Amino acid sequence: HGEGGFGDGPEAASLDADPGDLTSLDYWFNTSNQAVFEILTSPDRILDHQYDISDDDLWSVVDYVRTFSYGYIDALAPMRPLESASISGQVFNGTTGSILDSEATALLRAFTQDLEITLTMSDTLDAEGRFNFALTDVPQDWFFRVGLTYNDVEFGSDFGQVTLDQPDLDLPITVFEKTVDPSSITVQQMHLILVFDQNQVVVNELYVVGNDEAAVFAGETGDPNEGTFKITVPNGAEQLSFQRGFGSVDSFIPANEVIQTDSGWADTRRWFNYFAAGKLRHHQR
């Protein structure tokens, strides 16, 4: 039968009968493993073969040769790109509860598996607050996100992917008006962890902060660069470091947006209507 089971082995041409194609689905559809086993064990069917093999091993041979007819997919082979795909969505104003009728520009970004931007497209919202991007030759392993700037604040959709089964992706965006009222910002949880080290105390403060209003808190002055969420530390605190939650309260990244003010420290990021975690660490003598 040959190494591939096609019936083209070195002795195939000299046989009186066609040895058969073991890769043929038609052959195996009409032939059971039991029938093949009986052929191999029948002395009057295969006269020229002399072999000494146990029944268990012979059954393994029969099971194996059936696999010549299987179709395999290379798991490491790149997925076939989509010939065409579309990414669309509608922009809603979460403060007013209506669609955004502004002629704002939606920006589509495509990311690789390494989160590198590989494609950028833009589209102006129509009268119904919708955007639409038509794509061709789209790799299935790309991630897509649509962003939009409204009142100098950048908002974005969730991440999404297109597939052969679902080539049309819906990525809605919700924007919010700005507010300067700090009463909507509340500390939902606060945890203090003290580590006593010789003549000093290492203090870790963990904050879980929420915005109860359907608006973006831009600081009391309306300029986030002057500070939004204010942070006070005790006099004499040293070696301060600030971190913000990244995805969960178990993962943090440096909060480089925190600045020092006349009264202490303040975050300069705008606060949306969601929960956020932050961590402050300082040494106290």
C-alpha cells in the first residue's frame, strides 16, 4: 500500500489485483475493522504474507491503517483570512440616554496578538450616531476596538474579533457628559496594610473608588490636569508610590498620572461611571 496508504507501494505494480486505496473514504465506509481483521487472519486470502503478530497488535494495525482516510487540520497553520468583514456600531450618550447626534469621528484600531496596532481607519458618525467600516483580507487573530473623542474625553468600545462564522462585528460606544461635582465620587472600600520594619512603618493603602453619576468627573475646576481624585498622605511620609488597578484588584500598574499639588496629591485621569482600584505605598517613621 505504500507509506501513505495510496496503494502505490513498491510491489503494487506486480500484483494481479489492485491492492486498494486505504485513504479512500468510500472503502472504509463500506468496510468494517472486523472485515479487515478477518482478511488479514485468513490464510487463503493473503497467501504470500508470513508474519507472527498477536491479535491485539493486529487490531492496532487495523485501527492505524483506517487513519489514512482521516482528514487532519494543522493546528499551527495560520487561519485563513476573511475575504470581507464589517465593523459597525452606534454611539449612545449615557448621560442623556439618547443617541449621539454629533458629527464626531470614530477611530477603528486593529491589534495583533501582541497588542500592536496594525490597522487604523476613521469614519464620521451619521445622523443616527452610527459608524461602519468595511474590511477586506482580515486575519482572524486580529482584535478590534473603536474609539471616539467627545468633549475632549476619549471613549471606547469593547474589544472584538471577526470570524468566518461571524464576519460582521457590532461594537457600540457609550459616551458621557462631564461634571465638576465631586459628590458622585465615593470610596467604596479602603484597606490598610501595615508592615513594621525596624524604625519605620511601610503603609499600603488600597482604594476601590466608584462614580455613582452617569457622567465623567473632570475635577472641580473642569480641568483634569489640575487634579480629579485627591489623595492626602500623613506629614513625614517618604518614598511614595502610586499604582492603579489593571483589570482586577490583584494586578496593578504604575499610576504616572498622579501629580503633587499644594494640598497633597491628585490623580489627573477623568473618572467614568465605573469602579476603579488604586494603591498607595509610603514609608512612615
